[in-house]
Amino acid sequence: MTGRTDNGDLRGGRLTIDLGAIVANWRDLDRRSRPGRAAAVVKADAYGLGAEHVVPALAAAGCDTFFAAMPDEGVSIRPLAPEARIFLLNGIQPGATDAMIADGLIPVLASLQQVESWAAGGDRPPCALQIDTGMNRLGLTVDEALALAGDDVLRSRLDIVHVMSHFACADMSDHPMNQHQIESFQAVMASFGDIESSLSNSAGVLTGGAHGLAVTRPGIALYGGEAVDGIANPMRPVVTLEARIMQVRSAAAGETVSYGATHRLARDSRIAITSVGYADGYPRAGSGSGVPLRDAVPEGLCGFVGGHRAPVLGRVTMDLTCFDVTGVPDDALAEGWIELIGPNIPLDDVARACGTIGYEVLTGLGPRYARHYRHKEED
């Protein structure tokens, strides 16, 4: 798990993670979930930001339910939140059952085979059910779920504490799939009776709250990411990523930059070479030439320094990225750092410039950054 807090003197980039903002975002999402309550999705090491820091902060704030993906994630999280419920979204897998039971982890069973396997243990440890209401990913079909709901013998061998499904199109609030899934899930829950349930992810919370259910499962919104296209992101930003400036050099109009000579300078330019590249999770897809860009980020992938946006020049390489700092004051460059993600370069602008989503950028931030954790929650 991540969690370095060194001073960065030996590293080429620094990643500041605002735990106070994560807590504030969870509180906001919890309010939006009422009369239900918000859990926290902390899979993939809390979306790459360090579960060993994120989980205790959320638990101290009152979050009592966490969703991880894999058994090893749950085992790692358990000491961080000893009293919390920890669900495993990917269910059970061979060889992991004993460890899961020992740590009180709750698998989200996603097939009749998994249901039978869990029931065969005989001691009825708690479990949850995943219902596929249209996504065609993990989950019992609606018909399988209805059959299980009516199977008193099998249900007597299970302690089902939660039933869930997952929106396919929650980020598009007017998509007809949303209503189809809601109605399908309501039909299932009518058969299961008074069992806790959840449907809304981050986008679902922001567009419809808990949809009358007891729990919501926000993930990306906790970490400041954009969950719904076309609306202003109400979440507080969490991540600031900065790269060390290794050198500033001058180049003449007509010269080229980086591998493949893909970027030819249209003017005499100053170039900042920074000590961050795709080995650090800074996406090569954002290279300065030949990348299809979305209209929202017409200038492509940029950094920010000295009050100026600084476009990436040429290809992002393994350890180095070049930025156009023509016109940036010398004193700003002398400070030695350029913002890659932060208050001036939102996470999702970086994602759009690379033709991807904020989730992928965030979870891809690598272990080579010096990590700094801020703890104060501001009003």
C-alpha cells in the first residue's frame, strides 16, 4: 500500500493528498444520501491515494461501511477500521475464504455458484448479493435473484445483510437504462423484504441521492473526481501533483522536441524539462502532438507555472516531460516546480486531454512521487 511522506528531495515529483477534502466530500455525499447513509469505496488502494491514510480519516469522521474489491484489500483495510463493515465487491475466490471469515470481511456474492459455495460453509457468516440489472457484468440475473429470494432452504443457510446492484449510466441522468435498472432492482427487493440495499455510486448520489435505499457507494467523488458529465463538479479537489523542473532551455523556431520529432516549434521557445513521465503515471496519451483532444481542452495537456498554462511539447517519455514555458517569469521557474494536477489544472481536464477518465489518471499515479498528506478539514 502507498503512503510515503518523505520530503521529496530524492524524488522527481510530489503528490499532495488532502485528507480533509476527502472527509468533507464524504460528509457532503452523506448529506445527499439521506435518509440513507454514504459508505466509502476504497478499492485499488483508495483509488491510488493510499488506503492506509484515507480509511482511518473516514472512519474517524463517522464512516462505518467500506467497499473494497479484492480479499487482500479487505485484509489490509481491516486493522485501519476495526469496527467497520468491509464488503468485497469481487466476491469470493479459491483459497481466500478462511482469511475473509477471520477478518470479518463480507463478500458480495455474484453468482449462484458463489452463493452455494458460501452456504456450504455451514456457519452462516454474513454475505451480500450483487444483482445484475442490465450492466452484464458481475451479478445474479434478476430471475436468479427472484428464485433465491423464494428458496427458504437455501436462504436459511445464508446471512444476507446487503443486496446491491450497479448503475451502468448514472453519469447520464436522462438515460433510459437508469429507470430500467431502478425498476428491476425494486422488483428484486420486493421479494427479499427488509434487507439493507444500495444502488447509487458517485454519479447516482449526485443525480438522485440514495433512490430511497439505505446505503450509497460513492467512490470517485470522494477523491474530488468528476462523476457526472455536463454539470459543475461540486466536490472539493483532493490531489495536487507537481513535477520538479530539471532544466530550462531555449530552442529556435523550426527545431523539434522529444522522441520522433513530432513537435516542431513555431516560434523561438523556452522549454522546461521536468522529472515526471509515464513511469510515474503521467499519461503518454497526453503527448503534445497527434492526440485526439476533446473540445473542453483545446490546448491539450498542460502544466501551470507562474500564472501561465504551459502546454506539453512533444511526447511524454518514461521519466521526463517537456513544457512550453515561453513567457513565464524567471522567478517563477526558479522555484523549481510545475503543477500537473491541482487548483489550476483539474484532474478531469488532464483526463480529457488524454482521451480517458479521471479514474484512470488517479489510479495510475505511481509510487515514485513524494507523498504529502494534509489532515485539516476546512469549513
